[in-house]
Amino acid sequence: QVTLVESGGGLAQAGGSLRLSCAASGRTSSNYAMGWFRQAPGKERESVAAISWSGGGTYYADSVKGRFTISRDNAKNTVYLQMNSLKSEDTAVYYCAADPFLARLRQADRVDSWGQGTQVTVSS
């Protein structure tokens, strides 16, 4: 089982930036695709971005394309989400996720492993 721990959430001003980090551990963490989901109050959990183990494949939700960038450092077993040009609608709890397949990180109900979540609040 993969254990995921997020950090870097907090308060940002609209138009500002935050960088989330997710540290992975466990027997299969070295070859998992990883990604980020978010869940706002009263809404379902949605995929934000995902990246393959090699870093060669990425996915972004239309709502964040051009603003968010996902990356990973396998030597540190860590995935990052750089969030720029933040909007109030980006406010949510952000969850790190891991799965053997990149495609599964587009749907919350297909994901194998989850982090505990970190709150991102964007003021306007």
C-alpha cells in the first residue's frame, strides 16, 4: 500500500500562487502514477492533474490548464502541484492520489491510494 502525505496548502490571494507537495512511501510508490484531486464544499471530488511515473504523460482538467503544473521527483518520491493565477473557485481540499495507471487518476472512484488532504483557500 502507498502512503501519501500532502503539504503546502494554505491561504492565497486571487492571482497568487501556491505549491503543493505530496510525499509517497510504501512498497509500490516507486512506479505509481500520481495526481491531485480537489473537493469543494457541496461538490464531488474531481480530478485536477495527473502524471505518469516517468513524467512523460500528464493530464490536466480544463479548468486548470495553463495555470497549474504537475511534476514529480522520483528520487524524493514526491509529486508537486504548482498553482498559479489562483481563482476563488480553486478553493477546496486538495488530495494527493496514486494509482498504477495514469488514466485511473481522472476518476476518483478508480484511485487506489489517497492522501489525507490539504486545504487551499483563495481569497478575493
